[in-house]
Amino acid sequence: MQLVKVDNYEEMSKKACSIIMEHIQENRNPVIGLATGSTPEKLYSCLIDEYKQGKVSFENVTTFNLDEYVGLKKDDANSYHHYMKEKLFDHVGLGVDQVHLPDGHSEDLEQDCLTYEKQIEEAGGIDIQVLGLGLNGHIGFNEPGTPFSSRTHVVELSPSTRSANARFFSSIEEVPTQAISMGIASIMASKKILLLVSGKQKAEALHRLLNSELTEDFPASILQTHPDVTIIADELALEAS
Ligand code: GLP
């Protein structure tokens, strides 16, 4: 794992933005894995700025998101479909045929998981996967205890993840109890992984990632075994390390 230390959230976002831009510019059919949550918000606004200045085109880009809540409609303000449209897709000309998220509202969730894996495979796999880090070490929505061999699957969200994400909902009761997430093996199949970590609240999790043993109790620990991981972390997140 390569650790890139930056001063703050802004710098972390700009650095990630330049890595992704470079990849898009240098590849004919780039396949980018995207994440949601607060962490990549500024990365997305940076990509939008670059697009508006004509520095990058998303014409040949295909995207796959890590996860989606179960039970929320695509246009629900809290769905990750909605988040991605609002934070990136609609501003850079990324059309519906180019972007992919697990359905989360389909009648057959298990089938949806299989279809999602197949779509990633047919696209030639993910070139760069953007990841955030959950407080309990989750990546995507793979909670502690998820087998490292897992592929896209339906997950039960842990109380700590539901409460961490409750800030986006009007009450914790409204936070879905399940999600569909790319599995740990699906994430690990990405050619390159870009893990973004910012802020004091992530310091403990980052410290654990940098120092812990490989264990399914801390899903992000698997990243230690990936051949091409870049962690971009800011000063506050590195405080405990
Ligand atoms: C959420 C998402 C993850 C995200 C992580 C961190 O639950 N499912 O994809 O990376 O937790 O979120 P945040 O960036 O808001 O801290």
C-alpha cells in the first residue's frame, strides 16, 4: 500500500481527482469504480470543474458504484442513485447507459447481485476503484465478519453503520437495514484501488488499517494484500498513526 499524506480534505480530493483524470485521459475505455458518502464529494466536484473547463471528457467512461441501499427507489433523495446523479453524473454528461449501481429495489435481489458481477466482468473489470473507509473498517457496505471471498451480495447493515449514516436521513428509523454491496473479492479484483481517508473521526480506523493483522473482523485489512493500493490521507486522519 502506498500512503500519500496530504494536509487536508481539499488536497486529498484534488490529488484523487488528478489520478482519475490522468487515467481517463490515457485510456480508451476507462472503467471507474465509484463510492458514496461524504468522503468523495469534493473529488466529484473537482471532476465537474475539470469537465467544465474542457480538460476531461467522460464520453468513453463506464462507472460502477460500490453499493446501494435496499428498499429505496432510485429517485429517493437518500438513494445512492440519486446521490451520484446529483453529485456527478448529471454534471459531466454521464448517461444512463454508462453508469451502473446495484438496483436495491428489484424484486429479485439475489439475481441483481449476479447481474451486477456479470456487468463488471463484461466491461473488462474495474480499472480504478475509489473507496471510503467506514468507522468499523467497512469498505463498500462489507461489514466486519464479511468473508474476504464475498462477491456482490445483500448485506445487513450494522447498528454503527446505520447510525453513522443517519445524518443523511431525518431519523435513524428511516435508514434502511439492508444494502447491496460489491463484495470484498469484487473490490479486490479492481486493478487499482484509491482509498480516501479524511478527518479525525477516521483516525482510529486508518491506524488499524495501517497496523492491523489481516482479519475479516476489519474488512479494510484485506487491502494490505492488493498489489496496487494508494491511500490518500489527510493530517487529521493520520493523527493516531
Ligand atoms: C458508507 C458507504 C461507503 C463509504 C463509507 C464511509 O456507509 N457505504 O461506501 O465509503 O460508509 O462514508 P463517509 O465517506 O461518509 O465517511
